Amino acid sequence: MPRNQIHRFAAAVLLVSACLCLHAEDPSPLRRDADLLKQKVATITQRGAAPTHQPLKTTVTEREVNAYLVYETSEGLPAGVADPGVSIPGTDRVTARAVVDLDAVRRQRNPTSLFDPLRYLRGRLPVRATGVLRAGNGVARFELESADIAGVPIPKLLLQEIVSHYSRSAEHPSGINLDDPVALPARIREIHVERGQAVIVQ
């Protein structure tokens, strides 16, 4: 499976898709956890290419995901995004964090009012987003509940600006929209998010 497709798969499973890969709270991610998730991704991909009539389930843990982000995706992150990680605090809930270069975002925007938080938040700062992940019938959606920069609450519109800036590509020239549904790869039908883990159903 090509590296860019693996990254896209991980983003779809975790759903902070493409650019808000964030800073983990778990201590010292281990190489073996990253390798374990890599093996699971390969198995899920193989199953996706082989039709089956029985549901197949794979459990992915928060620790495996964070280790994978440290060891397998660091070279593929957009310039200006660092320290990826996620946490899964409870049923259907996901929190994502990343250290983001806000100066790069500000340079690409039009002048705004004095009340714009980005006028005062400069440099590389942690960005965090928390919301509800719902994934069924082969499609995943993320419903944002809250977002902040270095602990300062920000509106969804500003988070969308940051995500759009860092997710631009030939395939998505305007970046990724937080409200857009994500088609799950490899014939994944559902993702059940539980505390500390996600169960992927094919």
C-alpha cells in the first residue's frame, strides 16, 4: 500500500483527517506499537480487496495510533505541523492536537478585525480540537464540539482556516472541509469509538 494511501487511511480512521495530527498524552510511544498498527493496516487493506460475507473486526488502540504518528508519518506532515497525536476519551469522542505554525496561516489570509484571535496568537502553538466521530455505511463524519489554541478557545471558522491551509493538495486545492463526510477505504463499513480504542468493522 503506497505511503500516501496509508496516511490517508490513518486520517480517515481517526478522522482528523488530513492535517490536524496531534500531540499525544501517552508517555513514550514505542516502535513495536507503530509496527503493530502498520500490520493491522496491511491486514485491513488485504481484507478490503477480498470480498467476504462475514463482518471482520479489528481493534486499534490509542497508543498504537500515537506511536504510528510518531514513527511512520513524521516525514509526511505538512511543513509547519509537528508533534502529532490523538486521544479517545470516551464513546464516539476524539481529541486531536498538533503544534502548528500560525504565522504561515496568517500570511495567507486577508486583514481581519482587532477581535481576530490570530492577530495575537503567533509562532508555533498547540492546536486542539475535540468532537464526535460517527462512522457507518462506509462514511465517517466529525462533529466539532470545541477547539482551542494554547488553551484559548477559538471559533470553528478559525479552526477551519487552519485545517484548510495545511490540507491543500492537488486533490484538494482549497483544503479539506471539516463538515465534509469522509469515504472509508478498504470496504470499512463502521468504526466504533470506545474509550482508548476504535473497532473497525469491514
